[in-house]
Amino acid sequence: MQDKNNYYITRWNPLETNLRLYHVLNGKRTQLKSVDIETDAAAWHTIHVKARGNKIVVSFDGKPLIETEDTTFANAGKIGLWTKADASTAFDDLKIVNLAP
């Protein structure tokens, strides 16, 4: 996240049965990749996002499902957690690792 109008989003939506990666540039959201995923919405799951250089890999429960390259944001930024108002979501065990040389 660079600021409130410029960031990446990784979103799992069990109701729509998909996992998606977006970037938001100047407040406009653009979908980069999407995969269909059906799983138990009531169980705990792990979402892992690895961003190194322009490569982004999103894994769900240890399985890489989205791999892409994007150069929209070249510099490191902040991280945030987001959920929609009608969602029943909990976050646990957040880890941030800087792998920069």
C-alpha cells in the first residue's frame, strides 16, 4: 500500500468461490488475476502473499494459485487488512518478512 488510493488487494470470497488479485491505482481497481476456489468457508485458511520485485505469488493453504508480474508499484509500502461489512472474518498470526537483499 502506498496510500489510500494506491495499493494491491488479495481477496478470497467464499460466496463467489474465487481468489483474486487486484491493484488500485489512483482509486481505480483493476483485476490482475482470478482463480476459482471452493473450500469450507467455516474453517481456518492460510493466505500467503509473496511480492518480490515485480513478481507476486498468492498461495491458499500452501498451494500457489496466482502468479503474476506487475510493475504498478515499484517501492515497498505498508500492509493492511480489510473485510467487507457483511463478512464474518477473523485474522490471526499475521507475519511480515522482508526478504530484500
